[in-house]
Amino acid sequence: MRPTIRYCATPAGRVAYSTSGAGPALLLDSGWVSHLRGQLELFSFGDFAGRLAERFTVIRYDKPGCGLSDRDGIDLSFDGQVAAALAVADAVGAVRFRLFGASQGGQIAAAIAARHPERVAALVLYGMCANGSDLAPAEIRDSVVALVRAHWGLGLKALAGAFVTGPTADDMAAFTRFQRASASAAVAARLLEVYYHTDIKGLLPAIRARTA
């Protein structure tokens, strides 16, 4: 089922979003790069989102520069991404909401929960790292970013193991098509760079929402 796509203005650029299901609002950030339509066809994500929609109003969005969101005149900084997520919640009238953040999206979700406790009812984090520099030594992080920026295809192959367990050739092909549709090499590299250089450990004690 193709999601209905809507758009809203955010401080970081115009963002595409969609909602599905009914119930308490759940803002979902699946991490690094995304494509609202393509993501539903990737592995089991469509089933995952569908199950969530049985209990919640699931709010998904593409970061500025990604998927169906605007690609030009965008702010890819961490604070820009936080502002974009909050603007999406405002656009759907979600004054208070649950948050699900995976990978880089976990940093964004945790920052929102810490900075805006009055808005966050519960928080779920998956596969995230509070300090991106803990993911790998600096020389490896720099090499991965440079590889993604210089050769998107090879960069995807280098990172595939972090996203797909034991990928087959067909899995790799599907993953590569999805990621290339989700962002340009420059945007993907910049978002990865932001993740690697963001440290939210100092914000974690301020989180008051129920967290899993």
C-alpha cells in the first residue's frame, strides 16, 4: 500500500512525511538515510511499520536531503535534524508523542527526549551509539566517509554488514538500490560524518521518559 506523502516546512528544509494507523502518536526515525516509499519494500520494514500501525499513529519522515524531501538548500547539522523532526510532529498536531530512533535516529530521538521532556511520552532506542566516535577509530571513520563520498556503490558494500546480517547477492542489490534512491553520495557522507562527530552522552541524564 503506497503511503500518502505530505510536506511541511522545517528550519532545515522542506520535509516529506507520512502517517499510518491510529492511536497515540509515534514518531519514527529509522536512521542514516531513508525513502518513505522505498523503505516499505526493503526486507521486513514494511511489516514492522504495519505492526506498529496496529497500535499507534506512526509518523515517518525523510530527513532534509533524503528520499522525497527537498535536496537543495538544506541543513544537515545535528541540530537541523532535531528541528526537522520536531517540525514534522508539529505538522501532524502531535503535541506529545512516543519516539522510536534507530542508529543515527537514536541520537536524534534521545536529544529530543532530553531537551523537550514535556513532549515525549516514551522512548525506544535501537542500535544507536551516544557518541559516534565510539563506533570506530578516527582513521576508519574518516576512510568510510571518504569512500561513501567518492564512490557511493563501494561505500554501500563496505557498510552493508552493519545493516544486513548475512546478506545474499539479492539482498545487497536491493539494499544498494534503496540507499542510492535515498540520498546522494554527498548527503549520505555528510550525514555519516555528523553521526560520527556527535556526542549526546551529556544529554542522557536529562531524559525523563520511559525508555527501552
